[in-house]
Amino acid sequence: MSTFAASHLSPSFPDRAAWGTAPKLRAWQQEALDLYLRREPRDFLAVATPGAGKTTFALRIASELLSRGLIRAVTIVTPTEHLKQQWADAASRVGIAIDPEFKNSQGATSRDYVGVAVTYAQISMHPALHRARTEARKTLVIFDEIHHAGDAKSWGDGVREAFEPATRRLALTGTPFRSDVNPIPFVTYAEDGEGVRRSVSDYSYGYGPALADGVVRPVIFLAYAGEMRWRTRAGDEIAATLGTPLTKDQLGQAWKAALDPKGDWIRQVLHAADRRLTEVRRGVPDAGGLVIATDHETARAYARHIRTITGEGATVVLSDDPDASKKIKQFSASQDRWLVAVRMVSEGVDIPRLAVGVYATSTSTPLFFAQAVGRFVRARKRGETASVFLPSVPTLMGLAGEMEAERDHVLDRKPPEDGLDDFLLDDAQRKKDNPDVVGDELPFETLEAVATFDRVLFDGGEFGTGAEPGSPEEEDFIGLPGLLEPDQVRTLLSKRQSDQLKAKRAAPEPKEPQVAPHELIANLRRELNTLVGAWNHRTGQPHGVIHAELRRACGGPAIAQATAEQVQERIDKIRQWAVQRSR
């Protein structure tokens, strides 16, 4: 088996690779390969940010071991069916024949193949079969996204049983942490100074170094806030502003209203994202966009919005569609603008031309978020940028601001880490037939959902001063060139923000419209009643009890006799409760 073909797997952008490593391996791939060949380990864990080229690295190792006669077979284990085909296609380009259609019922594959590609679920269903295959020939097992081996006890036990006798095991992941404390098979854990066990990688290449090397694209996050109003099953009408301090229940419901395809918020954000895609296409003509939807129903609805906005249909990929892999492959090779997919498409799907994304799902684990954003960072040539549109939700804002943070998988964790236990990743990846229900809230009716541009997040910084959709202030950021180096992105964002702040300071203060006293107090009473309704929904306290507690806390007469100033004081007090008691 020659290693020449493997050494010429195309890097993400063939004209310029990191540190002048083209046309062979990137610098990190070569460094990790040298380390592997020097150590000749039985187990090796390589952690590399999505888009860095883990597949190329792994197939180069497979080629080396095959050519030296150290192994005679290769088994590739993936989280999804689609990725089996993707790995087989990549392996075929370097002269390694992999069977992606192998079934447990076959027992053996054709002698034309060097190995097979299987899923973690497939292994768990018949680990003894795969153990026998592993024992029959000296085998290299490649675990793609190894953290999935801890998704369930049966998966972890199956992987251990099947591949314990393997000659070599190579584990790969772009996100080495999990939302739970299930140990990952064949991964080493070491105690830190506090006695907590953390995963130990043999080689790590994070987003920060990859960005500095030009291996991945810089990611610009465009956050959108907005006014939401909905009616609960009990008939209460509740209003909230996404992007302001809210209780956990209010935030979940406002987020749900924003993503509701019947509201204007998602339409306005999709329209802004399409305008951004048009701008990116000026420098990257085949750039594509991906909308990550929560379930099948909303995915189809979003596609209808895109057709209305663009005049073109969007490719829709659903988790139970037998043609999903075919559709993804066709979209990847086309010039089509938009792909809409349920959340299962977020991991491992290799569509390098994706440059604009809309994060239209309520899943907020760091693991899922990192994998979703990883779909947009695969650079092909120097200067390409990625843009991801998302709701202005604190958890997502925090994750976007920590793009360069590197995590390990932590065992023995006592208190759950903030944001890690919102949803498990297996729930995020499984088939979704029905819309999500946030918390314990039953489905409700969205009455109003209007988007406003909030800010841009990039490289740990925040830019922008808020604006209406379609305004010149929003256009300042949507219209950024699609080809920029990371330092140019920061410079340009800073300049746009500075210009906006100067313009606001120079503009005369708008005069507040005169409101009749009876209108003012009526508006304040409505606002207070809405907040009381939300507090009732959260705590179960009757409305009258809440009003009485507010009156005791703030003083003054009953609501019917209270002045505008006294009603405003009660509004401020209940908002204060919401912030303090949600911590």
C-alpha cells in the first residue's frame, strides 16, 4: 500500500496551507503523524477542531500502517450512516477500499475491501461479531467522534467488547467533552489537582491555533433580539423582549416564539442571512447557507420562507429520509444557495462551501453548538469568513464568545457545569417528528415575534449598537466583505461600531411623544399585569397574591388607585425578582 496518495489528500485550500505545508500534510497533521510514528502506541487520541482535517490525518496513519504490514484491516466507526459513506469516499481517493454498506447479518465482507465502515449503534447490536472480525486480522480501528461511544452504557460496553483485541486504535474528536459523566472507552483519564478526572489527549489542535494558521475560517456571530408575545394554553397573554434579562421560563418561551415559523422573527432573520449570503458570494461565488432546524415541521416551513425570500427552493434534509446522504452530496457539489436540515446534520457533514448559517434550534449544549458551528469553519482558501445568525440568548452568547475555549471530558463532576446539561446530545441527534416543548410548557400560540439586530460577536468581542432589520446600521455588519483575514475582520468591525457611536452622539435626542395621563397609566397597568401573569406561570402564585406582595414591597394603594410612578415601581420590582430568583 503506497502512502503517496494519502499524502496528497487535498487540504481545505490547496493553494495555501498552514506554514507552507502544501501540497502534502498540514503542519499539525505532520506533527501529529510524526508523534504517532515515533511512539507507535496502541491507543492514540487526537483532538482537532472541526474542519482541521482529522480524516486526512487518520487515513494517512492507516496508509502508513498498512504499507508497513503492521495491520491488515481497517474498521472505521462513525456516529451516523451518512458518515460511513463519507469516510469510504475519502478512503477510496487514497487507495483504501472501505465497505460502507456492511451489515451485521453479512458476517463478512468482500475480499475486495480492506475494511468496513460501521456505526456505534451497529457495534452495540452485535459486539461479538465485530470482536471476531477484529481478532481474525490485525486491525486498526478508527473511532470518528469517539465521544459518542459514551452515549449509552450499551454503546460503551459494545465498543469495549468488540475492539479490545484490536492491534491499533485511533480515536478522533473535535469536541472531546460530553454533557454527562459517562467514561469514553479507550480514552485515558488523569486526576487534576482537585482529584477530578479529565480526559487526556495525545495530540490537540484547537480552533484558536487553527485560526491563526489559516486552516479554518473566522466566525462572525450575528445575534438578533426582538419583541415576543404569546398566548399560553391557559389563555394568558405574555410579552417579553429577547435579549433582556428574563426568567428561565420566560426565556424558553420567548426563544420558542422566535423560532416559530408563523412569526416574523425567523422570516426577518432568514432574510438578513440571505442578504449576507449574497454579499459573501461576491468573493466566494459558490458559498452556501445552512439552516439548522429543530424538527421536521419547522424545517419544511423554513424552506417555504426561503423560497418566498429568494425565489429559489431550498434542499431539505430530514433524519428519516433514506435519500439524506444523496441530497447532502448533491448540495455539496451544486451552486444552490440554501440547505435546511434537522439537527442531526450538525456533526461530521462535510460541505466546505457552507459559509452562512442560521442557528434555529433550541439545543444549547456546548457540544452541539461546537459541532454545529464546525459546519461553517472549513476553509478552502485564505480569507474566507463564516457568518452564523442566532437568537440573542445568554447561553448561546456565552458559547459564541468562547469559541476558542478548549474543554476536556470531565468525570467525577459534582455540580453540573452551566449549560452542559440542558439537553443531551443523543436527543439532539435523534429523529424529531414533533416541535420541541420548552421546559414543562405545553404548546402555545405565538401572537407576535419581531426581530431586531442586537450585536455581532467575534473573537471574544462585541460590536454593534442595535438596529432595526433593513436599517443602514444592520447593513454595516451584514455587508462586510466575504473575504477577510481575522485581523481585518476585527479592524472593520471596530470601525463600523465606532462610526455608529459617533453618528448616534451627533444625532439630536428624539423627543418623546406626548402621552395623555390616562393612556400612560393604562399602558403601565397592562405591562404590570403581563409581568404578573408571567410570574404566576412560573411560581403558581395567584395573581392577587402577587399584586399584594408587590404592594407590600413597594407601598402605595391598590392598583386601581396607584399613580403612574407607583405602578412603574412595581414593574421594576417584579423585574428585579425575575432576575434575582432565576440565578
